[in-house]
Amino acid sequence: MDWNVPAAGWTGWLDSADYGLARFVLQRGIAAIFVIAFVSGALQFPALLGEHGLLPVPRYLSRVVRTPGPTLFRWRYSDRLLRAVAWTGAVLGLCVVAGLPQRGPAWVPMLVFAAMWLLYMSIVNVGQVFYGFGWEILLLEAGFLAAFLGSEQTATPAVTLFAFRWLVFRLEFGAGLIKMRGDPVWRDLTALYYHHETQPMPNPLSWWFHHLPKPLHRAEVLGNHFAQLVVPFFVFAPQPVATVAAAVIIATQCWLVLSGNFAWLNVITIVAAFSAVATPATAQGGPGMPAWFAVVVLAMGLLMLVLSWQPLRNLFSRNQVMNGSFNRWRLANAYGAFGSITRQRYEVVVEGTAGDPVAGPWQEYGFRGKPGEPGRLPRQFAPYHLRLDWLMWFLALGSPGLNWFVPFLNKLLDADPATLKLLRRDPFGGQRPAWVRARVFSYRYSTWREWRGTGDWWVREPLGDFVPPMARG
């Protein structure tokens, strides 16, 4: 058998002639997200996790017997190597966005996506708490599947599209179930009375969303349940039903993009949903599928089928796992988000002084994304991921974090340039403060009247010290 000959004679059912747009969006969209993820790593990883970071990777590797999954850094880590990995991944992603690998045989984009998957997995698996977010493993799974989409010289494989739809199903249905099993505010439709105000990182429109009428908030929650608990089943339906289901998911995710900063979670969901979008084929007798590629795609489908047993069981388990992997290769994962909703917003405010720890004056460090000064309108950063800002939100909720937060304060005392680049504002202009401290504040959105009177988006009240004044010993 000539393995490069189109295999339509025995695997014609693998071809999906009406899914050219789906492949176009999936390949370029996932590659673009990889670019953002790799750039984020190149710019933030050394300060957070590098040789002199808050949680240094060399120290982590010296004490763990086994990393969560394969990583190039198991044998050697350096900031220089990390940057080389990150920028290489970003360049590969840009090539796919430009459509270059897709012009060649199917094995070319396959190798490019496999390289991005392995390079990013190497970063995630040593990223510790700074890379412990659900969208990291989501990107890895999507990147793996994208390797089997073929090229312009092949038809779009139906098996790969089905695997993407199964990913969308787990992502949406899992998120819906975790909400219904979790916080009662999802069941009584009041979750959005609080969510826009207490979400990890509000965006410029979150204040306005919060002040929408409560009946509309209840309708939003009801619509969310429909989009996550009902619609996902229909992405497996015949056309045009599957396209309509994908359109509902895409519209819901666009609404979430408008209302908050959730890194690339919403964007990658939108991209993956295009796997169910069909468009009429514009040409008769398009490219077929080489026999070797058909065999590889079928092997991938069988692998995903076997690996899907545990996430399928998880969906219907009373102890449903949210955002977890069942294997070291980060495939067929469990997903979910916001199973519980915080009712009150707390923020850890970091301050420094060049004077006396009692008299001050204390000046506030400004973070890029997390709320700080009451008069500063939250900014839009997604799909870019501000990892330090997100962990500051978890820290204020009481999650363990002093193992990285105290080193962070020590870096501020040293006026460490790499750490200061993670911030928006250094009140000391690169000079060392004498003391730093961290205080906890309660935050709430200003009312319409308060906003018109003061121009402030937030009202905050001090609650006490989180870390008392500390100086370098």
C-alpha cells in the first residue's frame, strides 16, 4: 500500500468537506493562544519561578521525586533555557497563525503543534501554583488535538472534530454541573448579584454589569444553565443543529468576555466550539486523506476514547473534580469554573515606606490587573494572563500563599527590578523602601450616587494587617 495515496476507498467517512472554516479557526485560534501563553511565560516566568524567583524551579526540582508530567527542565533549568523555550514556542505559533505549516503535507502542522504542546507542557509542569489554572491544561489538550487537523493538502478529519466537540462538552457541561452541585446561588439564580463584583479580576465593564437590574441577572443565570447543561449535547447533533448549538456557546462566551478577565478561558472555548460549525463546501472533489494520516488520526481517536472513561465518570460523580488531569500527558481532563461564588470581596493591599514603620508615610504599590486604588477603573487584560494578580485574589480569600508572598515582599524590600516589572506602579521609583507591609481591605463597587459624587469605582475599608511591617534583617 502507498501510504501517501488518499484513503477515500476505505476511510472516506473520515473526511469532513464542510468544515474548512472550522479547521481554519481551530488551527489559527489555538496557535494564537499558544503565542499569548508563551509570551506570558517569557515575560513573567523568570520573576515568578526562575532561578531567583519567588518559587525557584531549581529548588522545586530538587525536592520533588516526580513532576506532574513530562518536562524538559527535569534535567536542567535556567532562565535562559526557559526564555529559549518560550520564544521558540511563540515563533512556532506565529507561523501557524500566518498559515505557513498548513501549506505543506499533514505531517508539517502535526509536528509544529506537537512541538508547541511539548514545550508548553514543559513549562506548566514546573509552574507550580502559578500555573495551576484550568485553562493551562485546556490549552494543552486543545493543542494536542489540533495536531490532527491536517493541512490544506488533506480533508479535515471527522474524528478530530468529534474529539474537539467532546472537549467542548466536558468543558461546558462540567462547568454547569459543578455549579448546580455547588453553591445554592446558582440554583436560586442569584449568583450574578455577587459575581461581577467579587470575580478574580474585573474588567472595564464589570461595574456596569454589576448594576444591571436583578431580574436581568436572574435571566443571565438561567441562560447560563441552558448554555452549559442543555446546549452541549447538541454539538453532536446533525447539521444545522450542531452549528446552532455552537453559536449559542460562542455567544455566551462573548458575553463573559465583555464582563470580566478570565485569561484565555473564554477565547479557547469560542475557538473549540467552531469544531461544530459547518459551512457548505465550495469545491467538488476536494483533497482526500493520505492513508498514513488516516491511521494516525484513528489511533488518536482510540487513545482519546480510552482516556475519556475517567472524565466521563467524573462528570456524574458526586465528588466531581474541577480542572484536574487524570494522566501525566494532560489529555482528556476534567474542567469547570466557579462552583462557588464569593459574597464579599477582599483585597490584600501592599504598601511600603521609606520612613518609620509607625509614622510612615505608607505608599501603595499598584498592580496591573487586580483592584487597588478606588478611583482606578479596572483594565482589560484577557486573554493575556496576569499570574501574580490572580494569586493575589486567592491569597485574599485565605488560600495558602505565604510561601511565595513573603519572598515577594522581600523582593520589594530589595527593589528587585524583575519583580517590579510585574507591577504597574512602584511608589519608590526603583529605590529600596525601609519597610513593607500587607493589609486586608474589604472592597465593594460604589453605587451610582457614590460614583457620580466621587468618581470612584470602589469603596474600601481596612480590616487589619495581613503581614505586619517587615524590614530586611
